[in-house]
Amino acid sequence: MAAARRREPDPPTQLRGLAASIGRDGCPRAVLLRGEERYFREHAVELCLDAAGAAGLEVCRHDADDPEFDLTRLLGDLVATPMFASACCVLVRNASGLLKKVGREDAPLTRACKAMLAREDGSVLVVDARSLRADHALAKAIGAAGGTLLSCRKLWDTPPPWSPDPRKVELVQWILTRAREEGLRLAPDDAVYLAAATGNDLAALDAQLEKLRLGGEGALRELVGWQAGATPWRVAEDLVAGDSARALAGVEAFFASGMPPRGGGRRELNPVALAAILLAQVRALVRRSFTVAHAVAGGERFEDAARSAGVTQQAAVAGLRARLEARTPAEWETIGEDVAALERRSRTAVGVDANDFVRAALAWSLTPRRTG
């Protein structure tokens, strides 16, 4: 039997490992920073540059997004002997596009980085490449040279259906850790509010914590206004699941901030379009829930009914099961009638707006069942 794949540590743990390694062994041989969370990549770059400065290395900075970026000068810094020191630290920012293969051949930057890694003069390579694959030739070369590979992904900000406590998600735990580092006493529920109000933006959350530090911890909701956006699929999940508190906050955030852009497009802010987008998500969830609920009531196995309805991903299956356990088939039929009424209304001159979804959130709300 093949050995189980070891789970990768979360980004904060990887950053602490890099800091500990630098404190113990000094400047690393090479560091590759991958992943979309800029906050982690920035902090890793700071650690590396501080270590390079402490070691007296000549630092050569290059940024592919800089209008004055010069590839020839970068390649020269990678392969040439440093002019003002025995070794250098070459930092390459936003390098993903420069590392794409040319036909079947490695990119010139990849070849130059490999040449630098082959030198034994103590020089250091730091590459920031957000979208680089883990199996890229440069990643393999840095690993073989004893360098450090950091995966700077976004922190998980929603709990899975099988462990629904929002206080335990990575983003909330990160907020609590940063608050302690800043000398702030922040309750877990306040960290949940901070995450929901600000969104999954670590730099913005850092700024919110600084605001709390200066303004006093007791004024959390006065100091931290609601500024997070919301995705229609997340709002629809909360609406259909009967989580009225999250659904109401999500509806407000979605109609205030609009639909997040995709593929470099523009954010959708038209309330008519937003209502149509959200209604489509709600309709799909309710239709599947209604179909599977009636199939199970008729004697079909839940797993077979879910598969027939096109629900196959683990998280989606778990969410569907939780929804079906919370409501009867008759209740799903009532919600289906509400959705049909919203669809009819959306085709009239009156239309559907945020207030209609607020009313739906209240009408579909589920209160915790008392036990004992």
C-alpha cells in the first residue's frame, strides 16, 4: 500500500519555520514563494532581505510588473559575479510569466536561476511567483539545492459542513494569533465578526487590528464597519440552510459590494443583475434539496438520490445531508413555492431586490432545536 500523502503545513506555520531556520542557520540558499496570498509572500520577502542584509550581501531587486523592468539586467545579475560583495541576494518579484517554457525548453529565467544555484559563492535567490506550479523545473531545482519552498495560499475562511464552528477556521485562528502578538485581548466571537466584516484580506485585517489597538478593544463594532463582499453561492447556502444571521449579513454585503469580478472583468453592481444571479443560485440549491428529500422519503438511499441530482463533491454532499436533516419534504415544498413566486415576480416590472431575500432569510430561518 502506498504511503499516505503528508498534509502540507498552513502558511503561518511555514513562515514560522522559515523565520526559525534563518535565526538558526542564517540566510537560506534559495526561497520560492508560490500562492495567491500576497500578505504571506511579502512577509517572507522581508525575512529574506533582513537576513541578506545581516549577512552583508549585495541585494539586487527586480520586479516583472515594474514599467522599468529589464530582463537582460536580471539575467546578468543571476549569472555574473557580484560587483560590490563576494555574494549577492537576487530578488525576483512577480516572476510567474517569466518562468513559462519556450516551446519545450526552460525559460531563460529558469536557466539563469539554475546557473546561480549551481554556484558555491554563498549567493541567495528569492523568487516570488504567485501562480507557479509545484512541479515546475525551478521548484525542483530549488528543492534539490536545499532551498525553501513556501506555499502562500489563502487561509480557509468558511467551516466545512462536518465541523461548522466558525471560530475554528484558519482565518479566525490567524486573527486571534495576530491579536495576541499585538497585545490585544480579542474573544473568538469578536474574531469571527472581524473576519466576516472585513473579508479574507490579511492586510486589511492587520489594519483593523491596529485600529482596535489604538481605539480600544471595547469599541469593536463601532471601529470596524462592515466592508466585506459576499459571493452569491455562499449567500445562497446560508439562505437555504436557514442560517438567518449569516444570510442577512451576506445579502447586505452582496448587494452593497456586488459580484466579485472574474478573469479581470469588472465587478457587477447592477441590483437587477445581482438579484438574478443570487436567485439562480438559490433556485438550484432548493431544487436539488426538494428532489432528494422526496426521493429519500420514497425509500431511495440518500447517496443514490444525491448522485442522481448531480451532487457528488464531499462538501456539497455533506451540506445537502445537513439541509435535509433540518427540514421535512413538506417544508422543502413550501420553500420551493416561495422561490417560484420570486421567479414570477422577477419577470414583472416590480422585480426582485435585496428586501425580497431579507424576507426569505427570515421566513426560512431555522432555530436550534431544544434537547432534553
